[in-house]
Amino acid sequence: MAEGNSAYGRKEFRRSRSHFADRITADGRDGWPVEAGRYRLVVSRACPWASRAVISRRLLGLEEALSLAVADPVQDDRSWRFTLDPDGRDPVLGIRFLSEAYDARETGYPGGVSVPAIVDVPSGALVTNDFRRITLDLATEWTALHREGAPDLYPQRLRDEIDDVMRVVYEDVNNGVYRAGFATDQKEYEEACAGVFRRLEWLSERLAGRRYLVGDTITEADIRLFTTLVRFDAVYHGHFKCNRRKLAEDPVLWAYARDLYQTPGFGDTVDFDHIKRHYYQVHTGINPTGIVPLGPDLAGWLAPHGRERLGGRPFGDGTPPGPVRAEEEVPAGGRP
Ligand SMILES: N[C@@H](CCC(=O)N[C@@H](CS)C(=O)NCC(=O)O)C(=O)O
């Protein structure tokens, strides 16, 4: 299983640094200019860091310009694989394992293979697996290829505030649940778990009177919080032992998460089946039987959220994205 080359087995959970941090930019200063059709975004729909990019791509209307490869949610000892595709090969890159794109970039690369990854289609080489940067660049460097009506997910005038919120959300929530889940001693677990809920309370207070985290429109900060919240009751509550409360027991955060889930570009990217199978089957250190729980009931995600009363303009002066492309639809088994 993938635990061998990742951070999961260590004494204290540490997230590996992204190794390939080249940027794809409008001016191509790292050698990778923004170009329609040139790159392929490789994700797992299970992965919260990759899911940020899937949501941004939808909201910004980059589906045509940046194609999408979805890996099997369950890695084997060679990591992410394209077993969902005919013959087990990604149809565009022609590879069976994402590691082949890493090898094409650097032979003998010692780090782990991770998603999200952006691959240069002509050479088959990995460009970046820097999940911290990928979505910011989709929002700010890929603007020439955005759809008409695309929102500004990282507005200049709000960047300091967005960065501040994203920093604490990352430390305490996005990564906090992993620190709790992979803790190997009681104290470490308790500190991480308490930190998760302290921050969720803070977020709940912040979101009680405002529809979105920063400003009155959806920003990158909401995308990053959403990807953790949408996994919370399905995996973090049980598998990662973040079980002081369920998301569904916090009226504000639960309504906020449902509001986003029901916004085009968010829920239509979420595959609960992939999410559950990945966490429960891959992390055998914390779930040795690999049994995937039947619950929770997902129907609540579609219940009215009532957050319109807070105002807010989800897409600012823009418009929601159109329907999901047929080939990218999440199968019924992954949806409420
Ligand atoms: N590993 C990346 C972050 C992205 C990440 O952790 N992705 C996970 C999936 S959620 C992954 O691909 N892990 C490698 C593995 O499980 O083998 C980093 O810390 O730079």
C-alpha cells in the first residue's frame, strides 16, 4: 500500500514538501507557459488537495483548456494508477501509473508520488505537484483561458485576508485532521483533535453572519475549507477520530458546507465513494481490516441550507459554471 513511501508511518505526521514546484504562468518564466490543451491535471477525487484543483477548474471554466485524469482512489505499491480507464491506461498520457510522469521528469526521484499533479502532455513529464500553488495559478495566471463570467477566486484587494484565513485553516483544519488521524501517541492526537474543533468553532462564529469566509463572494479560502468539510463526517469523524462533533451537528458550518455543495462546481466534483474507499482501504495502519463503513447517510447534503438570507454574491459579477461534461460526471454511487 501507499503508506510505504508517504508520511503516514512516521512517529509524528509530517506532510512532505512538494518537490516539483515549477509554475505554469502567463509569461512562461519557468519554461511552462499557459497554453490550451498542453497540460493534463491528474487527480484523485478522494484527495482534498487535488479536489481544490478540480473545483477551481470547474468554477473558472478551464475544462476545455486543461484536461482531467482521475486516478483510482486506491493506490497500490506503485502509488496512483489509472485502473479506471480502459486497459488501465490514461487515454491521453498513455501511462498506467502517475509515477511514470514523475520518472519522465526526473529519473530516480526519491520523493513520494502525489496528486494533484500537472503533466506536460507532449513530453509526458510532470510539471508540478505543488498543491499549494496550483489553484492560485489557475485563478491568477490562467485568466486568458477562463470562461466568460468566471469568478475572481483570489481578488487582489482581499489577498492578505484570504491568506490569513487560509493559513489557520490549513494548520488547524485541512492538515489538523491528518495530524489527529495519524498521531501515534495520545497527547499528539488530543492536541491535534482539540485544535481542529477550536478552529471549527472559530469558523462557525465567523460564518454565522456572513455567507463566505472573506468578502461577499466565493474565494479560494472557501474552496480550501470546503474540501475538508465535505470529507468530515464521511472519513475524518470516524477514521481520523475527529469525533467530538459531526459537521452535521454544527448548524452554521453544516449549512455553509451544504450551500457550497449545492453550488455548481463544488458538489458536482465530489465522489463520496472514492473518498471513503481511499481513506479506509489505503491507510491500513489505522484501519487494518480495510472495511469501508456504510454510512453516513448522504441525503442531507441536498437539504435546503437557507444561507441566501445572508446575502452574498456567489460569483460576484460573474455567473455559475455550466453543466459538468458527460465524461466527467461523478457516478451515481458516489453521490447522495
Ligand atoms: N504530498 C503532497 C500533498 C498532496 C497529498 O498529500 N496528496 C496525497 C493524497 S490526499 C498523496 O498523493 N499522497 C501520496 C500517497 O498517498 O502515496 C505534499 O505534501 O506536497
